[in-house]
Amino acid sequence: MAKFRDSTPEATVVEATAPRHPRVPPAMASAEAEEPVLDRSIGDIIAELRDLSAEQVERVLAHQRETGVRFGEAAVALGYASKEDVLFALSQQFHYPYAPEEKRTDNPELVTLNEPFGARAEHFRALRSQLMMRLFVEGEPRQALAVISPDSGDGKTYCAANLAVTLAQLGGRTLLVDADMRGPRVHEVFRVSNRAGLSGILSGRADKGVIQQVPGVTSLFILPVGTTPPNPLELVERPAFGLLMRELASKFDYVVVDTPAAVYGADAAVIAARCGTALVIARKDASRVGMLQELVGSFSGSPAKLAGVVMNEF
């Protein structure tokens, strides 16, 4: 993911607002506010991460006193920790979600968690900054953001997932909704249960706990698809879907919605219209110009605001 192209004639630069931390719908029990995280020292975090004994900790402290360096630097010098461990400990102390090394193979697509200081994560932060200036403007009603693409394989779910992580890293309560009821993947990316979700809500089944918190990312929540329905387009065209999107947008600071590729039907356009804003994902050397132009052109008569087009290079 690399290039962001503004589709609007003007872009207003605004100051990023502080998170609102709104309450969550009572029916969505799993998304209730979590216990506050107590601050811990770098030494405590590294000692727990590497299971250091009391004797090893004392050696680190002695080296720290002798050399005047920080605990993390002393631990690295003695071979009890790596520089990666120190970065992870700092991220924990500053409440910045960062996957520990042993967890990174679980979610290889989540580069913003696995490699938060790398180039790809920086691209997503740049995208987040553009969206903050264009969409999340102070004083204006918040709307959900639909992530759409012309064809499958464009990296739509990859972009939606990592964008949601970067928004959650700001500290605001962020919800990633999987509205791709033709080929859902969000639950696989985040390794959460797909037993119940959006399809159940839209079909009138009041399942409890459909919104799940992502382990290790206290501000990020997932609403998976649940059972894959035989009538996905009809479900999102019903008034219930628009009402749900408005409710979720009022309860969370940011709502990102994954959608089916446009090649499968009108689902993405309908979902974008219900969300209010849309971001188009295209893939370098893969997306066809005609399909992309057709998708972007379809917004001329849509109530949805087109935020821009992202060229996915990965």
C-alpha cells in the first residue's frame, strides 16, 4: 500500500481531535470498556517478556548503575534482551499496540502490528493522516468508511485491517466491520470467532457478544460476518443495515467496513452509500483501468463521499 490520490477538488487540513470514547451498544456485551492498563517500568516488562530471574535482573541493575545506561540498554549489553524486546517494552509502556515477536506469524498481514516501525506501516499511517484531514473533521457527524475495490485480490481486506489498526493506535475506539458476506476474511486475519456476526443482526437474530475485542489491541473491535447468507445484497439493501451503520458510527470513534469486490455485484456500492464515505483500493499491475474508472464513476450519483483511491503496491 503506497499512494493515496485525493478524489475531491479541495482538501481541508484540520487538527486531529481527541478520542470521544463513547459508550457501546448494551446488546454488544463483548465491546464493553476494558480494565485500565496499569503503567509498568521497562524493566518489569522486559523481565516478564524474557522470564528473567531475580539474579539476572540484579545483574542488569548493577550494569546499569556502573555504566549509567538505561535498563533496556543494560539488558541488551548483557545478552538478556534484544533491541526488539526494548522496542516492544516501550510500546507497552506508551500503550502503543505492537505484536510480540512470537505472535507475528499468527497474523502475517497485520504489518501495522507486526512491523509498526517499518516502511509499510508508515504508509498506512500516512493514509490515516490523509483520512483524518478529509473525513474525521471536528464538529461534523462521524460516518463509517467503506473500503471497496474493483476485483478480488486487490488487497482490500489487507488495507481495511491495517487501517483499522492504525486508527486504534491513536487511542480512539475503532470498529472493523466485515460486510463482505460473499467471501469474509476479517475473522481469519485477526483470528477471532466467526460463529455469529453481521448476518445474524441483519436477519433479525439478536446474537449477544457479536462484537469482539482484538487481543492485545484494547481500542480495536471486530464485527465479523457470522454465517455466510444466501442473500447478501438483499441484507445490505434493507433499512436495517443503514440504521446499524449510523448507530455504530455514533458509538465508536472510527468505523471501517470491509466489502465484497465490485466484480461480484452491487454490494460494495450499496454498502458505501449506507456508510457515507468510501475508499477505493486498486492493485498495481493488476487492476484494470476500465473497471477502476467504472467503480469511481459510480459515485457520481451516490450519497457516499469518495475519499480517494489507494494504489496497493504490496
